[in-house]
Amino acid sequence: MNAPILAPGDEAIDRAVEILRAGGLVALPTETVYGLACDATNPKAVARVFEAKGRPRFNPLIAHIAPGDMGVREGRFDETATALSAAFWPGPLTLVLSVTNTAEVCDLARAGLKTIAMRMPDHPVALDVIGRFGRPLAAPSANRSGRISPTRAEHVAGELGDAVDLIIDGGPCRAGLESTVVDCTGDRPALLRPGPVSVDEIERVAGRLAPAEDDPAAPKSPGRLLRHYAPDARLRLNASAPEPGEAYLGFGPGGGDLNLSPGGDLAEAAANLFAMLRALDADYDNIAVATIPEHGLGAAINDRLARAADRS
Ligand code: TXA
Ligand code: MG
């Protein structure tokens, strides 16, 4: 059976809260990508999320919180974490913190770690559901493990429609890339995943980030180990033009079968990236992608493209 899809509104929120209380799964829009949400304090519900995604259980989930005391109940906010949350929440920044002894998020959601990844999404639907539900929601991106993250409700319906109890259709996601993840448990904050909040923006608030010492064989963010964001098509990056048989995903002037941003705007490109990769993947076996500049949001876009192109 395919999950009902509801537009945002009282009926959708009521229904979502009911399903979450009963240990069910709700696909929700956030400003980054759609999340596959469940009660983060209910291990059975969390197990269903891992099951639905086909996600390895060593890969922990982000706890999504609403304003109030939910955050401090779950994680220890030192000076840096306090400053970062004040500057960027609600918003596309996930903080990894030490877990408190008042925490209610279950072990399975944290994959047994003594740390918790947390963020307050900047989306009225997500905030409403979390606020009304009154507990943190564990919500990975609402795609099957290793596939491209969904930025529209129809992506979720196509991939997980038979595994969720409800999809709330909030339209296309504004940012289009998963949140930036910063580890605040060390002496200095460290970047675990580039995303919509850039390194420059973080360093303006929290000082210099620790140098990237992440060992690719044993990354601190377990999800970084996996081949990710993978279309079926082969990707060729930094292509100035397509070869015969290739679709061309352009950026800036110069066209393309699809163009991430004809005007060369990185925020627009980020918002379009996953939907355009999905669209070209449906019709082509080979996709050439234009060069994306590495500054600002470009770093996060290039990170996702490198993972999508990786065949190892
Ligand atoms: O924008 C987002 O972050 C979206 C929306 C739905 O909020 N969620 C998302 O979740 O991208 P997911 O599960 O696809 O990615 C979470 C990342 C993974 O790389 C995971 O390994 C990492 O966060 N993570 C979670 N808990 C962690 C922890 N305690 N320590 C280090 N990394 C952690
Ligand atoms: Mg994901």
C-alpha cells in the first residue's frame, strides 16, 4: 500500500503526531531534504527506519528538535555549541555533542555512541510536528540507503511510499543539500560533512575549525564511510562539454540537457542538484557534469558529486 500524501495543514500535523505516537514513520519536508521521521526515543520505531532505508545500524541518526528545553535535555552544549546553535538554529547545521544523562533519545538512534547529532530544522512543517509531538524526531534523509536524497515529496513516494505511513508534501526543499555537520566534542570544532552553512560562516562564529584529519577508513561520522548519493548512471565530473551518448548537466552559461543554474548561482545549483541528477538518471546511462567552483556552497555540492561519481 502506498502512503497517503497530505498537504501541510492541521489535518496533516494531527495525523503525523498520531502516527509518531504509535511508533510509525512520517516523511516530512525540511529546508534541506525530506526526512524519514520517527520518535527518536522509541527503539522499535527507530528500528523500522533502519529497516525501511536498508541502512547499516552502525550509522547513527540526527535527532531533530524544536525550540525549548529539548536540546539541552539531550546534549551538552559547551561555549562553541551554544554560539553555533544561537547563530544558525533553526537552520541547516547539525551539531555533534556529548550525550547528557537526562537524554531520552534511544541508543539505537545514536548507534550506541556516547555522542548525539542534533539539529533544529528551519521548516514550519517540521517544527510544528516536533513541537506538537513534544519529543525529538530521528530523521535520516528519506531515501533508500546509498541513494540520492529526496528534495520533493514525489521522490519519497517513489522510493519509500510502501514503507512509510504518511508523506507530508511541502513542495521542493529550499536548500536541497543535507545539513552541515560539525563535531563539537573535541578541543576545537571539526567539520564532519560540508553543507548549506559554509566553513567561512562557521569559523566566523566558532573560530578556526580543526584540520580535516578524518581517516576515510574509519570516519568520525559513520555515514561518511558509505558510497552515497548514487545514481545508476556513470558520472563524469568537471566536463566542459558532453561526449557522444552523455547527458550534460550544466552550470552557468553554456546550456546543457539540464542546467543547475544558468546564472551561476550556487544556492540555486544546490537546490536543483538532487532533483536534476534523478531526472537525468531516469533517462541516461552516462552524465557529464560541468565544473562547479569550490568556494562557499560549491564545496558541499562538489562533495556530493564526488560521492555520486565514485564507483569503488
Ligand atoms: O539535512 C539533514 O541533515 C537531513 C534532514 C532530514 O535533516 N538528514 C540527514 O540525515 O542527512 P542522514 O541520516 O542522511 O545523515 C546524518 C549524518 C550521517 O553521516 C551520520 O553518520 C552522521 O550524520 N551522524 C549522526 N550521528 C552522529 C554522531 N553521533 N557522530 C558523528 N556523526 C553522526
Ligand atoms: Mg542520507
